[in-house]
Amino acid sequence: MFPHLFSTTVLILHWLIVVGLFLRVIMRRPPVGVAVAWLAVISSTPFVGAVVYLLFGERRLGRRREERIAATLDDVQHWQRGLRDRFDAGAGASDDLVAPLRRQAEAVLGTPALVGNSTELFEDFQAVFDALVADIDRARVSCRLCFYIWGDGGRTADVLEALERAAGRGIRCRVLADAIGSRAFLGGARAARLRRAGVEVRAALPTGALRTLFVRRDLRNHRKLAVIDDRVAYAGSQNLVDPRFFNQKAGVGEWVDAMVRVTGPAAAALAGVFALDWAVESGQALDLPTATDVASGSPGAASIQVVPSGPGLRPEALHQLLLTAIYAARRELVMTTPYFVPDESILMALLSAAQRGVEVTLIVPARNDSLLVRYASVAHFDDLLSAGATIALFEGGLLHTKSLTIDGELAIFGSVNLDMRSLWLNFEISLFVVDPDFAGRLKSLQRTYRVRSRTLELEAWRRRPAWRRLTENAFRLLGPLL
């Protein structure tokens, strides 16, 4: 009698939880694929599925953090409107590709396209470290650095020593490091040494056992940016690590990254993104560049729209902008990403581009450091190859550069991977650059990646074993949760 009563009680409790969470998922209106995947997890694994959903199924930043973001964002957007009035690049834009993106980004995020920027593209980590150290050594007012991973070994020491020198001569230096990605750095001797030198060091999105009950642990600050004197800035895919020493046990070779150095008003816009993050994490007053700090004049011809994304910042905005850009492509679209796990809408946009005659090229690593992503990614290759897209597998290491060039006119460059984590969960930074010169240099870099890649052939790809296809399609179902 008792075992029967116990089992009945457990069953009723399970279905009460399932129904309650079903209603919660439905009312929160996540993307349909994400919603269906979570509903399957909740219902298929009694109690465990419910716990997993409550821990990882919602973008829970915490009430106080959400309130700080909302309050600070209003001030940042008001400040951005001042930049637009001085450096507006959209007034004369009528191009079918560029103008809709500019209007959409400003409508959903308040970020204007700013004209008068110069750009320098770095494809070698040594050049990035050389330039960044030199700029820090020339700093007169401030150094603001935010990276997902702060590593140890090799050239990273040069940057940390440059920050110590800058703080020693009275420069205000602030360092923001993700609490998970940079856990070893934040708790180690290097961070302590920076603090003793007068550098302010903060953890982004701190976590812990108790905090996990109220805040989703895997919402991370994935940005990579540095701003010197609010006039020179760096953004891209490279963490503050030396690839010769970083993550060598993964067996995928050295990470291959690219960064861009920006001079002009877009550097101040990147400083504004850092200022927002710093105010939210520190509780200090918002420290935005003043009008006199923003570089004036016309140092270059590039129009740049700085697009931050993440929970609390209209997380759907970047997804929408990417769709607009892909559907606007007329001749050529080249994309590099280390993690390719698109949702149905992004995949359909790429298929549509290839089918209407756009030369679609996807360059991804031949070896990936994530088994789940590796299988979920290649599950889409058959559809893309059948539509006429070109897929190249980079064999020179883990290609970590995130880039998109369209028609030789538009370049999208930054920290965003083409997966659901980057598009919906992480705090990211992207640059929408309208400049034939920069687009040309980025296309040239993409071509060097292509040279070091193996191009897939459809018929050969279809001859892979049945067990591989089954595994790939099974992992594809997990794509919305990756």
C-alpha cells in the first residue's frame, strides 16, 4: 500500500511541476526551438529536468543587476544621441544594404553609425600585444580593458606590466574580467599585483553556490575590448592570452584570432560600452567620455556602428540585425566562426542567400574544442552544400576569428560566435563597419584562412558513415540549448 501511495504521489508531483514549468516557458516566449527543447528536457527526465531548466533555462541576471542595467542604459543612450548629432553617418546613406541596418540598429539599441574612423586590422597576436602595450604606455588619462579570459604566460605579462606603469604615473586604469572565464587570473598573484599598483580590477558577473540559486551561472561577459584615453580602442575575438600557452591540452592547436584598432568617435562609443559594464559591476557612477574626450576631425573614412548585445540589452537585437544583413546580401557572403550552431532562422537565411546566387562561404575550424558543438555544427553542412554554399575546414589551429563580409561593402567583426549562446545569452560586442578598405582587408584575411583550409565536396561528405550522420542529427536537436 505504501509503495503504491508513494509512487502515485511522486508521479502527481512530477506532472504538477511539468505543467507549472510548461506554463512558465510558454509565458516567457523564448524562441520556438529553444522552448520545444526545454519542454522536452522538463518532461522527459522527472525532477532532474526541472532543476536543469531552473538553473539554465532562463536569462536570470538577478533583480538588482537588471535594475542597474536598465537605469544606466537610459543615460548611455542619451549620451549616444549626442555622438550621433556630432558624427552621424546615416544622414546620406541610401544604399539598400547599409541604410536599413543603420536604421534598425539605432531603433532597437539606440546605437548610431559614426563617421570619421580609421581602422587597423591585426591578424597576428604579436602585433596586437605590441600595439596595445605601446598605446597603454602613451596613455595620458585612462585605460579601460575588458576581456572574457585573462590568461597567464607569454605576452600577457607585457600588458599587465604596461598597466602597472600607467597606474604608477597617475593614469586611471580599470580592468574587467569575467568571473568564470578569468577565475584563475582574478584569484591569482597577477590581479593582486595590479591592485597593489593602483589598477582597479573587477569581476564581471560574479557567481557562487548561493548566487546560482537566483542568477543563471552561465550568462557571461564574453566581450574583448580595450580603450585608451577614449580615443583609441581595440575589439575583436582575441582574449588577453598568448595562444602559445593557452588551452594547449585541448589538442586543437593554437587559437587563431584577429583584432581591430579603431581611432575616432567609435572608440568613444566602445568606451561607453565599458562604462556601462563597469557601472553595473561596481555600483559606481557612470563614467562616460565627455565631449572634449571624443576624437574630432576626420581621421579616417570608416563608418562604424558599435553594437553591444546581451541580457538586459534587447538580446534579440543582434540576431535580428544578422538576419537583415544576410538577407540583404546580393553577391558574396563570407563568414568565419569557431562555433557554428545556427537556429532555424539564421540557417534559412544562409540557405536562401546561396539559392538566390549569392556566393556563400563558411570557414570553420576542422577541429573544435567542444564535442557537442562539433557534432551539432556539421549536422547543417549537408543542407548548405546542397544549396550551393562553400564550406572550408580550417586546419591551421582553432580558428577563433568571428567575421562576416557582405558584398565587399559591409564587415561585421567582434566577439560573437554564430551560436545561440553568443546571440542570446552572452554579453558581446560587434562592430558594423562600412568601409571598402576595411572590408577588403578583412576579405584578404578570410582568404588566407581559406588557403589553410580543406574544402568539403558534397558527394564525398555524403559518404560519411551512417553512425556519424545519426550522431550529428541527434546533437542537432540540442542546438537550441548550446
